[in-house]
Amino acid sequence: MSHQTIPLHHLWSVILAGGEGIRLKPMIEQWKGRHIPKQYCAFMGKRSMLTHTLERAAALTPGNQTVTVLSRNHRFDAWSSFEGIGNGTIVLQPENRDTAAGIFLPLTYVRAKNPQATVVIYPSDHFIYPNYPFIETVRNATLASKALPDKMLLLGAQPESPEQEYGWIHLGSQLLEHDTLPIWSVQSFIEKPQPKEAKKAYENGALWNTLVLIGNLENLWSLGRHFFPDLISLFEQFQEVIGTTAESAMLEWIYKVMPVHNFSHDFLQRAPEHIAVIPLEGVYWSDWGNPERILRTIKWIGKTPAFPLTLVQNKKDVIHSYSLRREHQPEFLTTSTWGRTP
């Protein structure tokens, strides 16, 4: 596999760490005594989910080309995640205005410094294992984005089950193969499907949407302007004052007046022809949306949870069903299934 990269000064990482983590709020409040968004927590070992994300990004981009968006209300919970890694640019989101704002706010800072950038967007609240094949897939995706400059490349995870809480990607035809990496067109997106839709997606070879997105910044920005011009207009005004004394006041103002848009619903579902998909091979991905899923994963990789098992309902069933050691990997981590048309 080639280790050639695009010019280093054009490759930027954007790390999304501003979410509130509402689904895990009851568990974390019992565990920590107050609510802390899950990306700032270490569910095993001592490193938080955000720290792991920062480390994956640092494997490809220098720290000064990383922009991380945090929740201002939880900023003190996040600081320890940066120890030993470097801060890059940290943006404090005044409040949660849904995922489109959470993505385009840090992109505004990248655009102010390098409008020709290729960006890699990483959610920080998802579990990814192991790191190496994931990083290599992202590295290859940055190269593949040069061959498909009009497409945003999205990583898709192979599903374990007809999960209803995830977004799904129905694949179209194979567009090309880049350094043995197959790249597919998108037929459609489905966000949090009904049971029959999820079952059909699973049986038809659809992928889970990881929301890891790679591509040309200006291409992404133009699509954003097309789908929600009201939001992008505010961020373009804000870009003009980044680095000046007006920056903080302007950020407060746009967050008071901005419309709310969801990136998955209002962007991805409306733009399948502008997106291409790269399947994650040899990588386990989970959004860790409930305690049972977290415990199941930790037990599977042979680690010890950092939280009390009393926080997990049906823990005996979880432990019994997934009492696998690291050498007993699920088949999809060792066998490629992507040489077929779904």
C-alpha cells in the first residue's frame, strides 16, 4: 500500500467533539455524579474517546492543522484529553445547534487559513478498533479524493445486525478501485430506519454510516451553500472576523440567530450523487450509544471496563454472549466481503 500523501500543508483534520451525548446521560450521571458527554470519558483504560480520535488524526496531520470543536459548557471536562497530544485550534461552540453547525463551524476556521485544503472529518464519540487499518483507509481516501474531486468520500462500516439507531448507506455501482480500495457510488441514505427498512438494508448489503468524511473543502462548502444558504451565509460573515477582536461577539450572535440543520438529514440524504463510499475493511466500528453495546465491545477485545458493571442492564447476558478473547475475532474482521455488487 502506498504511503504517498497529498501535500502535507493542504491536509487538515476536523474533530467533532461538541455533542451532548444525551443517550448515555443516565449511565454517565450515575457513574460520574454529573453529566459529561461520552467523548470526554474513558470507558476503559485512561484515555478518553476524544484522545483516541486526536491520536488517529495526528497520524496523518500535524497538530497545527487540526481543528477541534468542543461544547463550551463542558470545556473543562475536555482539557485532559489533549495532554501529550497538542491542542491545534480549539473552537468552543456556544450551544448545540445540531450537526450541520457543529461541522461547518470548525470548517470555517480551516477555510480562513487554507481554502484549498483537503479535510478529514472525524466524529469523536465512536469506537474504532484497531487503529492501523482505519488510519490506512483514511490515508488512502485522501489520495482517492484527488481522483474524484467532485465527490466527498464517506467511510461505511460493515453491519453486524439490522440496527435501527444507525444511519445506513445503500450502495450503487463501483466507481473505481484505488490502490485496492473499492469506491462505490451512493444509491440512497436512510437515517434511523424502521425495523423492516433496517432488515432490508442489512440483507441488501448496505453499510453503516460512520460520518467520517474526506474531501475538498471548497467542494463541501459549495454543497453546504446549496443546501442551507442561510447557515453558510452566517459562517461566511463570521470567517471575515476570525482572528480579530470581533470574533467572540460575532460567534455569539450567529449562534443566536442561526437556523437549525441536521447534517445527515439536510445534507447527506439530499446529496447522494455528490458522495462516494469507501467500505472499512478489517475495522470494528460502533457508535457506543448504549451501555450494553459498550460492555459488549470491551469484553470482546478482552479489556476491563472503567465503569461499574451495575450500570449495565442484562450484563450477564452481554458477558456470556461476548466472552470472546482477542484472538476470536468476528469473521468480518478477517474476511473481505466487498468484492460483490450489493
